[in-house]
Amino acid sequence: MVNRSLRQLPFFQQIRQRLEDMPPPKTEESILLRVLVQALVIVGIIATDIAAETQMSWWAVPLSIVGATWSWYRRRKRNITAKFLIAIGMMVVLVVFLGNLVVNLSDSRISLAELLVQLQVLHSFDLPRRKDLGYSMVIGLILLGVAGTVSQTLAFAPWLIVFLAIALPTLILDYRSRLGLEKIKLTFPPSSHFSPLSPQHLFLFLVIIIAVGLAIFALMPRFPGYQLQTFPVSSPVDMQDRSFDSENRDIVNPGYVREGKARETGAGGGTTQQQGAGEIDRKYYYGFNSQMNQNLRGEMEPEIVMRVRSQAPGFWRVMSFDRYTGQGWEVSRQDQLQDIWRSRWSYRFFISPPPTRGRTKQVIQSYTMVSDLPNIIPALSYPKYVFFPTKEIAIDPEGSLRSPAGLMEGATYTVISQVPYRDRTLLGRASDNYPKKIKDYYLQIPSEIKDKIRQKAEELLAKSPNSLTSAYEKSLFLAQAIKQNYQIQPELPFLAEKEDLITAFLFRYQGGYPDHFSTVLTVMLRSLGIPARLTVGFAPGQFNPFTGYYIVRNTDAYALTEVYFPNYGWFAFDPIPGHELIPPSFEEDQTFSVLKQLWNWVAGWLPSPIVSFISILWGEILRGFLRILGGLWRFISGSLIGVLVGIIAAIALGFLGWLGFNQVRRWGYRRHLAKLPPMERLYRQMLEELKAKGYPKHPAQTPLEYARAIEQNYSSAAAEIIEEISQAYVRWRYGEQGQNLDYLRQQINALIRSLRRITRIEKLEEGQMTNDQ
């Protein structure tokens, strides 16, 4: 009774009458277009699902198919009840999205993707018009873009190619629907070579688009990321809101046997010992621990540990050691941690970087853990802001960051570092007046080896052709000398219980394991009175230009030497053979990094003499070109005459470029015509001549409509020729009837002569009018 009374109210009656008076929508009748649009949406959903590692496709794809099928059968109905239900569903989805946004405020991309998928599923129940299908196409494209943004691997790349392959025929059908052309009759294979959906043509277009896209991608300059500073932070439940207590302040490396526990075989194939001879754990790097035992032997099994998105490459620093033990290192101030808390409303921790006279550059990095790591936080030098999911973090006296929980698989955090510029001139002028706290901890060296190591260091420095006076130049030369005079010994035997690592390296084995080189350099510098420490971390890893991430493996972990320069801070040197002497940093040009990687890949297949020849040739050409440009610029900008000459040269070059472009275009057009069937070539010639006279054919016009539209602009003879050629083309194109090509060639030649005669007459009339005036 109540519902009946409400329906009888004038207000509701007016709304109902307006809805009934609305004209029914013009429906889209192409089943193939609907199927292809639905395929695009499905590919977008699956690609997002794979990239974000969610499970949306299990319910979204079936419901979307059900909705599209229902829309097809109800396309001519008003579906008012369904529209109201869809609107209610969209409001519910919006409320759910806002709730998820509050929970995942640090990274809203997945929540937005889920919202878009849910809206598309609801939208699929109301697709009567071509415009509605267009909305679905756009949603599918957006979902694919979200997948590319979220993905850290190439797992979504095959779906990108599938999406492109489906999009080509979809766009063709959509365009035909916009123009109101008749539906394409589907026959497999297509009955005509000129079918818009010809597999040969579609495949050719697909190959061309992919090739052009890859070429643009390779040549495109690479600029620093994070121009919009939204920093992702996420973690497994076990890490969220953790804080330190009495049991989790130490470094916990599963690869080491802990005190009070027997040696056991772990997931990595064994655990390493804190001291004495032993085997390296196959999974966890032995240097991530409060004590570093360098009397270990063996190799790790390569495994991806994290992916890093950074504005610049660098050494992902983990921790440093200050005390040399004879066969390794240890952190002497293990218990002197400074706790840092964050706000309840933000994931940001602030760390006050040490003052410096040198310039610094802000570099943003985001780290995603692919496998578990100890509770130490990799970061570039001098982190200022850390966006991390725990309640607190800690920093030790060496500047290393520590987490109250191990870095678990799936965790993501962001660091903003103030990385110092490496100015060789300034560092060379740094004083040797070291602070007391620096001398107390970073000049330590066992007394029994100090004189012997200093003598060997001075012996190496004496080989320099120039006198070395600054700490920076000594560090640089020693690092290079160790790299060149000693070799990596993969079969190095264990050290005896009291045997010193450095003396064995220098005087007995003439080399050692890679990390031993950094230990030797560190202690050598200390013997000369230069403060140094051993630092462990990860090399930049392998850069993936398609995802923008550095792929870092456990085998990328190694040790290098950091040297202290008063008022400028710590700077790294790498003495390991095969490594760059200076670790990579933001100072390296990454603008055309993909092109460089492509050349490196090609050069790897070529003989070295050819590579050298091409490099020299390219270098000489580039330098010569730059010298010419520099000379021209100095001439043009040096005087008023140079400016005038420059303007004239620019105009002349522009004119020549225009002429060349027209010639290339005409050559391309003639080449294109030569490949067409004779009848198609004749018709195209006619259209080109008429277009030159100011009568182009609109894409929506049929050949006969175009012929009738321009009859009034020409004489009866010319109009008859245009009509005759158009009729012949239509009979050949759509009726597959043969035509008298010789007669038609005579007719089009007559038309061309007629059009040119008309043009000459018009020019004479214009000249006569000018003279009369």
C-alpha cells in the first residue's frame, strides 16, 4: 500500500514519465566488437593481478563476462532497475575503497586498481552503446598502465603484447562503428586480401608498432625518477609496528651459528661460524653480522634478495666494522644504538646527517625484499629520511640502520639520502687533523703487524711516479696498487688458528678472497695514519630498463673500504680486481643508459678489434662534430655579422630540409603506389590530383558519394571521367570485377591534362586581374 501510494505522487509520476519518454539508446550490434572489448578488459585485469600479486581476476573476470553477456541480451531494454542497482553498488565500492585507502595510505596504487576493477565489473552490466564499450576500452588501458607502474618484473610484458594484438582489430571495429559503416562479414580466412581484419595486415602492424616502440624506448633519455614524491611503504604483518626490546637489538643473521646454539644446517645449506675455519652459508652473506669471520671458504648460490628503484645507482650500504681481529672484523660499539621513533600518523623517520662542507645531492631509493634479510637496513650513504613500517628503528655509531625485525619477503621501504659529491680536488686538500673519536676507533691495528704492514704500504706508494702527499691520493693509489699486484685465489686454504689474514695475503699467498682485498687496504691505510673502516653492502645489481628496477642478488654483496676526510665525511674505495675503483654514483651519466646497454650487448658478440675500431671511430666522429659545433657557435655568437650569417644559414637549412622532406615524401608515395594493384593505383592517382586542387576526400565518404559531391566544381567532361573511374574502382574493389585498365589510364591522363589546363587558365586570369588593378 505504501509503495503504491508513493508511485501515485506527482513527483514520482513525473520522473517515471520522463524516463519513459526518453528515446532508447542507439545500440551497438557488433558481437565481435563486444567480444574484443571484453578481451581487452580481461587482459587488463589479469595483468594488474599478476603485477600486484593479488587475486582479483578469480572473481572479476567471470563476473565481467556474465555482465557483458547480460548487457548483450538486454541492450535494447531501458534496464532502469539495473541502473539503480549499479549506482548503489558503485556507492558501496566507493565506501570500501575509502576504507582501504586509510589502511594502505602509504601506497594507494593497489587500492585504486581494485576500485577500477570493481567499477568495471559493475559497468559491464550496462553496455548498450558503442560509447559504453569505449569506456571499457579506456578502463582496460588504464589497468594495463597500473600493471606497468606496480610491476617490478617483466611478468606483465606478455600481457602488454596480447593487449596490443587485441587492441588493433578493436580500434578498427570501433572506428567503423563511429563512421556508421556496415558490419564486416566474418569468414576465416578473410575472403578478400583487403579485409580490414586481414591477419597478415594486423600482424604486420603489430610488428611495426613493437619495433618502433622498442626503438623509441632505447633512444629515449632516462631522467631521475620520483619527480612526484610518493614513497611506497609496506610490510608483512609480522613487521608492522614492531619496536626494540632487550632481545632484538643485536644483528640476527640466520647464516651464523648463534651463541648457545649448536651448529645446524639451515635453509641455505649450512650456517657459518663466528670464529675459526668454516664454510660460507650458501644463502646469507657472512658480512651482515656484528662479527665478520673471514676465515670462511666456499661460494653462495645466486638468489635475488631485493629490487631497488633509485634515482641513481650506488653501493647499497648495509653496515661498517671498526675493529680488526686478525682473521676478520667486529663492531666494537655494538650496544651503542640510538633509537629513532616516528609519528603515529606517518611512516617517516628523520635522521640528522653529519655536517659537511661538500655539496650533496638528494637521492631517493625504494627497496622491495624478494627474500628475507637480517635486521639491517640497506641504504645509500647518509640517509636523512627513512619511510619504514616499524614503530622505531636504530642507528649505530657507524651510521648503519637497524630494524627491530628482520627484513621479510614482501617488505617495501623508502630512503632519502644526502649523497656527497666526490670532488677530487677538495678531498685532496682535506686536512689531516682528525677528531679524537675518529682516531680512537679507525686507526686500530694489531701492534705485532703494524710495522710490517706500514713498510709494505710505503713500498707500494714509492712506485708512484709523482709524490703523493694527500690522504686521498694515497688511498686512490694504494687501492689501484693492490688491485694490480695481487690476485683472487679461489682455492685459498684455511688460515691457521693464530695466523694473520693480512700478512698471509701479502707475503704468503699473494692474494686471497675478494673481501680480503678491502681488508688489506683498510689496514694498510690505518698503518699510514689514515682513518679507514671496512663497509659491507650490495653492488647496484643488474638494471632492468623495462621495469626501472635494479635486481640485486645475494652474490652482489661484498666489502669495500671507506676512508674518512675531515669536514667531508666518508668516501669509498674498491680494491677488488674486476671492480671499478670508485663505486658507481649519481655522477655517472644515465641519460642514454638503455642505448649504452644495447651497445654493450652488441659489443659482447663482436671481436675486440672491431669493437675498438668502432669505439675509436665513433669517438673521433663525436669529438669532431662537437668541435665543429663549438666553432660555429663561437663564430655566430661572437659578432653581429656572425648572428646575421647564422640567421641566413638557419633559413637556408630550413628551406633545404623542407625540399628534402618533400622529395622523400614524393618518393615514398610513388613507392607506395607501385606496390598497389593497378586499379587501386589509378584511383589513388585521381584522388591525389583532386586533393592538390583543393578537394580532398573525407574518410567517411564512399567513392561514389565523393564523385557526386565534386561534380558541380568541374566541367561535364571532367565530372564524367571522375564518375567513370570511381564506378570502376567500386566494381573492382567490392565486386571483384575486372576492368579495362588501358582505357582507364587514357581517361585519367585526360583528366590530369584537363585539371592542369584549368590551373593555367586560373593563373592567367589572376595575372590579368592584377594588371588591371
